[in-house]
Amino acid sequence: MKNMLLCLTLLLVMLFLLVSNDDAQGHRNSAMNLECASCHLEGPPAKIIIKGIPAKFQPGKAYQVTVEVVAKLKSLSESKGGFAVQASAGTLKVKDEKRTQILGDYLTHTPEGNKVRKWTFLWIAPTVEEEAIITVMGVAANGDYAPCGDAVAADAVVSKKAMDKSKK
Ligand code: HEC
């Protein structure tokens, strides 16, 4: 009950922010930042599965990555989920233009991508840096178009530059 109140208060604060700021709108068309959990509260457990980032990367090579938010939570509408990913090094690149897009320094879902809980994109490994951290946050939505009761999860993977065998 206490949580419910907190959630409602948050919702009111956010509605106020939405009204007072023309730029901020509902964001089924993308994620607004990486900190999903700062607004999405009180949901059931969820897990992020990141596939395709190697433990050791080859500089400049493109890796196809999939991210999935896994939760038992069923969605009541076509709004099923969303995510945002950021890479500390290397470049994120759109592969599935229908469901993903670049926004500032992260990659996130599009309106079409809001209808699924699994997304694919490319990560081009860095040529200078020795290490990259890929951070993902995702929401499995309950489909009520509100930030309450959704399942939120975060995860990160570290990838290190593979040893250059030619330089022995
Ligand atoms: C500043 C607050 C805020 C942050 C940060 C935020 N959200 Fe939301 N989110 C909202 C609000 C408000 C709504 C309801 C309005 C809407 O659907 O656009 C919402 C709705 C959603 C929905 C639809 C929910 C449903 O049940 O239908 C998804 C999916 C979603 N957000 C994903 C994300 C993801 C993924 C992140 C982080 C990468 C994120 N959000 C970060 C405030 C936030």
C-alpha cells in the first residue's frame, strides 16, 4: 500500500514534468535515459540476457548482439517492453531499423520495438581502448502505459581486447 502511494506520487510528479516540459513525452518511441529503475518501480523480477559480446574482442570487428528482457509478467496491450544500451568503448550500430534506433549516446527501442522484449543490434569493437563495458537496462511492460508494475532489470558485460598474436 505504501509502495502504491509512492508510485502514485511519482506518477503525479512525472505528469507535472511532462506538462511543464515540451520535450518530454511518453516514451514508447524510445527510452528517455538509462536509469529505468528511477521511474519504473514495484514490478515483479526480471532478468536481462545479453548475447554476442565476446569476452575478448578483435579491434574494429562488428559483433551482432541480442538483448532480451525475461520476465513472467504478461502484457495487457501491445506495449511489451523497452531497453537502452550504452557502450563505454566501441560503437553501437542499428541493425534492425524497425525496432531499434540511436538516441544520443545510446541505442534504444522504437515504437515497433516497444512491442517485443528482444532486440538485435551491432557493436563495433574499439580500436584504441583495451576494454569495453556494455551496459543494458530493460523493462518488461505490463502494458498499462504507466511506469508502475513493470519489471525492470539491468546488466553489464565487460569485453577485453584480444592479445595481438602478430606482436610477439
Ligand atoms: C523519467 C522517468 C522514466 C524513466 C527514466 C524511464 N521511464 Fe519508462 N515510462 C515512464 C512513464 C511516465 C511511462 C508511462 C507513459 C508511457 O507509456 O510513455 C513509461 C512507460 C514505459 C513503458 C510502457 C509501460 C507499459 O506498461 O505499457 C516501457 C516499455 C518503458 N517505459 C520502458 C522504459 C525503459 C526501458 C527505460 C530505461 C532504459 C525507461 N522506461 C525509463 C517514465 C520513465
